[in-house]
Amino acid sequence: MLFDFLQKQGAPQELAELIVELGRAVEEISGTIIHESTGKAGTKNSFGEEQIAMDVEADKIMARYLSTNPYVAAYCSEEMDAIGKGTPGGIYSVFHDPIDGSSLFDVNFAVGTIIGIYEGAEVLGRTPREQVAALYAVYGPRTTLMVSVGQGVHEFLLTAEGWELQEEALEMKGDKKYFAPGNLRATAERPDYLELVNWYIKEKYTLRYSGGMVPDVNHMFKKGSGVFIYPGMPSAPEGKLRILYECGPMAYLMEQAGGASSNGEVSILDVKITGLTQRSPIYLGTPEEVKRVESFLKQ
Ligand code: P6P
């Protein structure tokens, strides 16, 4: 189902096969999550963030699939210190966050895996607009996959028979008032952000923020409406979320669904990639909602 669908979308055979393999990795992670301990791994990632056992386990699963895939030239994750060598002559580079939201794992909130795919082995100096595909998995009551190969965004459900198409061509065309205000602590340093949050409250917006980017953005795709904000602040001007592993893939999917992305000035897709650990403020949502954030957040 997934392979045939991607081929009908015009994806090259090698890309369709790679995404099917990534679907198998997600399936394995989904099965591991149920039984994996919620304990800490006793290690830190390249961002100095404490890793939980599931971070390390999911990263190992992804590395096992990526390091042996004939189409993968290079790969890297939020948990790795350097780019991993894939297959010489491979076509694609894959960047991923194996478990996004791992700090929510022990409280049994939904978490996810985020993946961005580029052609070529080098990514520095390029932009996330050059991705050829992006996908994320949501590990919630159900495991779902949101995927785009440049022809819109489509949702698959993991069933006993494999990945089944759940919803085709999701679009950010709604006008329901949902907001996901990340990094609320920044309102203490940013009067403009405090003013924006108060505007949402006055306009009776519905709060939908779990602290997990994947379920929070997935909520917007499924409702076709809303806005997700993770701003910077004077003490952390670039915010928290990473260009390669979180912002780039999510912005690609959002814009493929007719939504918008911004770092406060330009589309996330046009931000030049300068490093593996590069972070960015990020606003995602309907074009109207993203424009509103840009108009309020001037700093
Ligand atoms: P905060 C999870 O740790 C994450 O990387 C994203 O999934 C999420 O949007 C953000 O950080 C939450 O950050 O500061 O609210 O804990």
C-alpha cells in the first residue's frame, strides 16, 4: 500500500523503497515503546540533553536501517555527534529525531519520530526547501505516519496488515481557533509574546499544547487549522528546536499541506543550514495564523 501509493505520487523507486524501509523502522520503534523502560540512559546527546533509554534504543533501530540501506549515503540524528556514513554511492541523506518528546515518555504522553530526506551526501549550505521528502510518526493510542514526497501530505495508519492509507491530501484550509504556544516561559522576557498569548485568550482560542511537537503539529494537520509557536527569547534567541531534525521536516510537511512556516522573518524552508546542531525559532500553521504571529513577534 505505502510503496504503491508513493509510486503513484511519482516518487522515484529508490525513494519509495527507502520510505517503506523507514516505515519498518517506525513499526519496530512502535513495538519497542510498549515494553521499553522509561528510565534514563545515563548519557547525554550532542545538545547536552539527558537521554532516556528509549532515545538510545530508537536511535539504534534507525541507525540499523539507515546504515545498511543501499540508497542512504549519509544519515544523522539529534542523538548522534557526527554524520553517519551510509552506503558509498547512496542517493539520499536522512536526518531524524528518533524520539521527539522523550521528556514526555515517562508520563505516557504521545511522542513521535521526525524524518527529513535530502538528495546527495552533503547538506551544509543548503536549505530545507531542498528536501525531497519528509515524514513523521505519531506513537499515540494508534501509530500513524504523515508523509510527503512533494505531492501533498498523506496519513497512514499502522494496522496488522501494514500501513493503510487513512487520509489523503490533508490541507491547512480551516479557520478553527486552536493555538499551541510553546516556550511560554519566554513571555517573562518578551512582552510581544505575552501580548500575543493574551490576544489568543481574549479571542477565545482553544489551547492544544502537549509539549510534544509531533502530536501538537499533528493536531493541526488533522483539524486543518491552528498555529504552533516555539519562539526564541533574549536568553536563547534561536529557541530550542533543531533545523535538520525537527523544524525542516515539519515546515516541509506544513507547506506541502498549504500551510506556512516562519522563523519570524522567512519560511523555515529558506533558512540556510549552517550546522548539525543549528536551532531556529519556528511558527507553523495556516498562512493567516503564521502572518499574525510574525506581526506580533517583532523582536
Ligand atoms: P518545552 C520536546 O522536548 C521538544 O523537542 C518538542 O517536541 C516540543 O515542541 C518542545 O521540545 C517542548 O519544549 O520547552 O515546552 O519543554
